[in-house]
Amino acid sequence: MGKKILIVDDATFVRTMVKDILVPRGYEIAGEAVNGNEAVLKYEQLKPDLVTMDITMKEKDGLEAARDILSK
């Protein structure tokens, strides 16, 4: 089984595009999030190996979410 990845982006088409690139290469999509708040929660729940993060999102941007994740 491949590495588990959490995809975080507020645009559905971008999340789909990232999945379409990663899945055929053997990566497992652990989950998806549409904003930084959801990303932090899903990171805690899913414990992925890698997170792809959009920088500009509403509610909490990617930089704030990354800081929160790294501080845990």
C-alpha cells in the first residue's frame, strides 16, 4: 500500500486533479478537506504521511493550517 495523503483545497477540480495524478502512482488518498480548519481536524483523525495544501482558502488559509498541524 502507498503512502497516505490528505488533499486540502477549496476547489473540487483541483482535489480531483491531484487525486488523478497520485492514485495511479500508488498513493492512497486518506481524505480531503476544503479549508484549513477541516484540514487540521482531518490531519488529527487520519494521520496521513503527506498533506498537499492550498495556500489561499477561506476560514483558515493553508499557512495557518500548516502551522497548526506542525505545532501538534
